[in-house]
Amino acid sequence: MFRRLSPLIAVALVAPLSGCISFGEKPPAQLMSLSSDAKLPASETRVAQDKTAISVAIPVTIAALRNQRIAVAAPGNAFAYLPKAMWSDIPTHLFRDLLAETIEARTGRFVPDAKNAAINPDTRLAGTISAFQLVGGQGKVVVVYDATLSKSGSGEIRTRRFEASVPTASEQPDSVVAALNRASNAVANDVADWVGK
């Protein structure tokens, strides 16, 4: 027959193990994000139709960027990550939201999200992010987005590469994220102008 341990004995047995167990790195003091420079007016009412709306897909990307770490490109196609710094979400999700808001603000076209499933836009924007990182030792960040644009009823698919490189004051997280935000906005502005033509 098993005897039940008293709470005090159970605590005494577990206590020596507490210094050996680790549940991962200590989270950073704050999580980083991106914000669009092009803002939608808060009081503006808009009417959307499928033929004028545009869907913006979450970009696909390489495995090294499919996490919340801030990537650093090293020589030889290697990747490292900035210590004590994390995004609030996966970079492709953050970039998609910035891109959608920029397109709406600069073109006036509605960009539905998952909450607007009933809307089926005629135009679809998709793409791949092949770079979204600090270039280690070079004092700059780079964002590269390969876009594809298609329209219902048309067999034509337009493609174009968009790239922005922005200097960073240092390799500290705040400076790197600020530079990546500027580079992301530069790419998003160019994509919005391309889509709006």
C-alpha cells in the first residue's frame, strides 16, 4: 500500500531540483513590432467591392526567418540572432499587416483580413521574403520581397522584386528594429505604387 506524502515532504523533495530546471530564456523587457508610415484616416467611411478589393497574403519565407528572433546575416550564408530581442509576432505576419495598411492608405483599395471572409477580391497579391535582417558587420539592414500579382479571369501574373537597404546607427535591438521598420515601409510604398498602377 502506498502512503501519501505530506505537503511539506513533497516540497522538500522538489526544492533541490528547482535550480536545475529551465523553461527557456528569460523573455526580453519588450517585444518589437513594425508600424506603417501611411495611416488610414480614423473617420473615413469606405465602400468596398470584390472588384476593387485586393487580398494580401502572408509572405512565405526561409526557415531562418520563421520565428520571432531578430535575424543577423553572417558570412557564408549563415544566420545568427540578436540576443535579448524578439518580435511580437513572426516577421512575415508583421510585414503583411504593414503592407496591407500601406496599400489601403496609398491606393484607397480595401484589403480584407481573416475577419472579412465573405469578401472575395478579384486581385491577389502574394510573395516571398528572402531577406529581413541585419547584415552583420556592415551597419545596415536589408528587406527583400518578391511579389506576384494576379487577377481573377486573367491568365497573366505580374512579378517584381522589391528591395530596400537602410543604415543602422548600431547593432543594438532598438536601432536595428527602427532601420528594419524604415526598410519595410520603403518596400511597402513601392509595392503599393506598383499595385495602384
